Amino acid sequence: MLKLLTLGALGYAAYRYIEQRKVGAGEVRLAGGPLSKRAAVQSSPDLV
């Protein structure tokens, strides 16, 4: 039982580490995902 708990804790720690690295990368991987910190709203040149 102790081995199972240890493996579960290691797996959860690895999952959290990977998820934090994805967010820190500042990339949009899927539509509707988080935007990077460099994202900005720009006016359309067609409206001029």
C-alpha cells in the first residue's frame, strides 16, 4: 500500500510540474487557450 501511495504522489508531482511548464512557456497550443503575455489588440488595417 505504501508503494502505491508513493507512486501516486510521484505521478501527481510530475503532472503538476509539466502543467506549470506549459503555462510558463507562454504559447497558445489550442484554440481558446491562454494567450501569451506579449499578446496585444491591434486595429484592422482594412477599417482605414
